[in-house]
Amino acid sequence: MLKSRYRRITTFFARVIGGIIFWDLILPRLGLRGRAQATRPERMRKVAVQFRALAIDMGGVMIKLGQFLSTRADVLPQEITAELAGLQDEVPAEPFAAIRQTLEREYHTTIPEKFHQFAREPLAAASLGQAHRAILSEKDAQEVGFANVVVKVQRTNIDQIIETDLAAIQRVAGWIQKYRPIARRADVPALFREFAKTLYEEVDYQAEAQNAETFAQNLCKIPGVCIPRIVWSHCTERILVLEDVSAIKIGDYAAITAAGINRSQVAQRLFETYLQQIFRDGFFHADPHPGNLFVCPVATGDVHDPGNSGWVLTFIDFGMVGHVPPNIKAALREMVIGVGTRDAARVVKSYQMLGVLLPHADLEMIEQAEEQVFDQFWGKSMEELQQIDYNEVRQFAGEYRDLLYDLPIQIPDDILYLGRCVAILSGMCTGLDPEFNVWKGLAPFAQELIQEEAGELWKEVLNQAVDWGKLVFQLPKRVDATLTKLEKGKIAVRTPELERRLARLEQSNRKLVGAVIFAALLTGGIQLSLNGATLAGAILLGGAALSLGWVLFSGKSN
């Protein structure tokens, strides 16, 4: 374990927690609650700025932690998540000598034996590893069909960094869990486990290679989308080698325009690709920042560009992926159909299916609010939405003040990465095309989903019709067999419900008779007792008691 690194992380968070205790617990008890509340947003922002600086300086797991925390708007204040939202892998490159050592240890041979050329300067440096351009040997290039590759190599001491940072973060998580205001809102140990799981998935290069092939298979039917091919013969647990597809970064708007590529078409293709990933495949690229997406000009007739648009959209870096479980996918499809058709009730139903509504949520008011949103904002582009008059928003907020104040929602863990992905995607589409209209993009997709839904319904009807057909086909044979048994007296008609009703009727009749006997014996016993026939009266009264007991308790087990 790297002890100095461990101490630096725990010391930073201890100082942050100490500040929270001072401002949120001690000052309010001294009568300075107003002061603490008034300065809280700025204090939270400064904490995020300090953490961002720490993460960039330390690299490794701390940057990944910042990216993870930026998705937790359900746990952390907006001042922190907003500051961390743009945190990227901004770390210095590792010396080539260390990279060479890792390559030769993994390959058990020298770099020239494995590659025809290998660039000493990295193409990109990240917190967990870095990438270098290389050229395969002539023999390997002939086998895979291309020569130019990108080689991702993990940092030499990344195992120690992960072990140290996770140990420190786990210690901090234990401290935070003891702070009741936070513990009531979040399961901090569960958050730590989720983060650790995501981190280990990202350093598993074998899994990343498999993810790339899964995306290639899923997206092969979408024209104009390219996924780099994997060179499996050169991949190990610490090294990933894939086709070099580097081109114009999707955030370089000037270069895209200069290449003669329509930016609004790029936004639309990006949007449609994610609709496919999320709503059909249930498996999506969860880190769509500008460094992981390229717009690549291609020649006419390129296999990835059957529509001859002159460019393809290319994805890289498949370490961070998201899975959409069947129940969540069904709920999201319901939401898309509801939004695309302006059906507020269907949108609210999707919220229920997603599990985002708390038990006390006022469904009727939420549906009314959705209808109002559709009436006022549906159909507007991102640029138009940004220009909405403040008074219009204030009027909406005033009408649904109680609903907005209460915010009866919760964010399930399995859709947090999806929410982060959609937020980044929205910003990228708007950057490419300020007039990008998400409503127009969703409407045709919603219609497709409705048609698919109708198709599934027809399949169900067809299956039912087949079952009925089999029953009708077998009916004559079954009727003949039944009549034969009836002629031979081998059929006993049993109707359980009728038998139960007859049994209850018999029981009621018996109780009625018992009640008559009880009344007769009771009346006779009283008469005899009053006339001095004490013994005879006592016998009749005893009989009345027995008959009453029989009426009350007979048939209880039935």
C-alpha cells in the first residue's frame, strides 16, 4: 500500500467532514443556523473545486471517483455534481520506459518482435492507462485486415494505486456513514461497492475487448456507425490492441464543418444510435464524452457508409458500459411512447414502472403537470427551450409549487449511469446543432415502438388462435370418447361448487331443525318448571342446552 497516498486522501476528506460538522452541527446550536445555510452553496462549490484539484493532481482512482460522484445528484448537492461533471482524465503521461517494461513483461518478448512500429509519444494519457499508436507486422496485418492500431497499456503501478485508493475511500465511507443526515439519505457502503465494481470492470481489458465486439454486433445494422476491430492475438489483461479509427473529435465543430459534414445530421445519427443501444439492445456506451467519439470522413463505397453520406460515427473506449434490465427497458419504452405521443398518463405509468415515484406521490397531480409541460414546452428545440420567458416558468412553478417542493422521486441505482449518459448526450447533440429537437427525434421512434408493440400483440393473438385451433381439431375425438364413457356408465359428474352449495344447504337445514327443537325444548322446560314439575323441566332445559350447542358448533370445520 502507498501510505503517503492513503494519508493524503483520508486527510483531505477528514478536513471536509470536520468542516461539515462545524458548519452544519456546531454553528446552528450557537444560534447561527441562518449564517450556515446562507453560505452552504458556496462552501459546497469550494469543496468540489478542491476535490477536483486533488483528483487531477493524484490521477488514478480519484478522477474516476469524481466522475462517479458527478452522477449522484440524488445524494450530493447540485453545487458539487455540477463542478465535477466536466472532470476528465487530465494526467501527465507515464515515461515510455515504464510502458516498454509493461509491454515486454506481458508479451514475453521485445516491442520490435511484436510491432513493425510503435510510437514513443502517447496518443492519450488517462488515469488508469495510456494509448499509443502502432503498426502491426506485415504478417499480422494480413491476418486481421488492417495495420494501423492503437495500443492501450495500463500504468505500471495501477494495482497498488487501486488498492490504496479504495482502502482510503472505504475508510472515509465508514466515517460518512456515521453522520446521520447523510446516512438517512444514502447507503454509503453500497455506493462504495458500486464504485469499486465499476472501477474493476474498467481495468479489465479483456472485458473491454468483449464489449467492443458486442457493440459491433449490436450496431452493425445502423448505417454510418463504426466500431474498431480487436486484435485478439495482441491483447492481454493489461494490454488492449484495436484498430486505429482516430478522426475528427465530435466536439471539434469547426473541423466537422470544414470537412463538409452536416453537424445536424451528426447529432441526429448520434441520437438514433443511442436510442438503439438503450431501448432495443439494453447495452449502452456509458461514457460518451467528446474524446470517445469521432466523425470520420470516408470515401464513396465504404462498407460502413452504405448510404454514401461521406462520413461515419465512430465509438472508442468501451470500459464503461451500462446495462438496461428488461423491466427498466420496458419502462423506458413506455416513457418514449408516452412522450412521443404526448400521453401524460403513459409517462406517469413509466415513472411507476421505473420505481422513481415515492409511495406518497400524488399521481393525479403529476399527470396534470406532465400535460401542462406538453402544452407549454413540447415540440420546442433546445435553443427555444433555453429562451423560454422566465415568467412562463415561474407561472408553471407557482401552479405546481407543492409538487415541485416535495419532489416525490427517488433514483434507483441501475439507472444512474443511464441518466448521466443521457445528460452528456443531450449536451453533445445541442452543441452540434443548437436547434436540435429531441421531440422530433423521439416521435418517429415512438411510432416504431408502437408498431412493434402492435406486432407483439398480433403474435399473442396468433398464438392464442393456434391453441384454439388445436382444441377445435381435437374436439370431435374427445366428444366421441366422452359419449362412449357415458353409455357405459363410467362418468360421474362432479361439480365442486354445486357440491359445496348443496353441503351448505344441508347444513343450514339441519341447523334450522336444531333451532326448532331448541325452541320447543326451551319453551317446554320453562313451562314445566313454572308449574312445579322441576325434574321434568330440568331435563327439557338440559336438552335445550344440548341442541343449542349442536346448532352453534356443528359444521365449523366445513
